[in-house]
Amino acid sequence: MHFQLEYLRKLNIHHCDIKPENIIICKDWKLKLADFGIAEISEEEEKLIGAKGTPGYWAPEIAKLYESCQRGYVNLWKADI
């Protein structure tokens, strides 16, 4: 799956909801990333967002935004990992 994330990064795609339920294990044991419903395409590394994704799987910086009911700049690459 690490290679998929690198490929997405080259295409400027941020998944924004990486969690166990969105990882598929194929018959050949390869991992695939699924559910791009809230994914974003952006060349910006830091982006102004509100809380996004699934609570409990948020990056700490996104959880802080939710707790304070605010929007803020978040590094989406770091939040995806």
C-alpha cells in the first residue's frame, strides 16, 4: 500500500479517510486502498480544511480542529499517513 500512497502523491490526490475498512486484501495478499469518496486533488501541501474523514482515525491535527469547531491549515500528506 505504501506504493499506492506514493502514486497518489504524484497525482496530487489526498485520500483523507485512510482506515482499516478502506484497505482491501486481495487474493494475492496485495493491499489496495478503497473509498475515495472524500478524496481531494490539490497541489497545495497545506490546505485550509475543517474536520474531515472518520472520527477515531483522524490525524491529531484534524482532531484538534474538530474539538475547537474551527477550520485550519493541515498538511494533508502527513494526515493521510
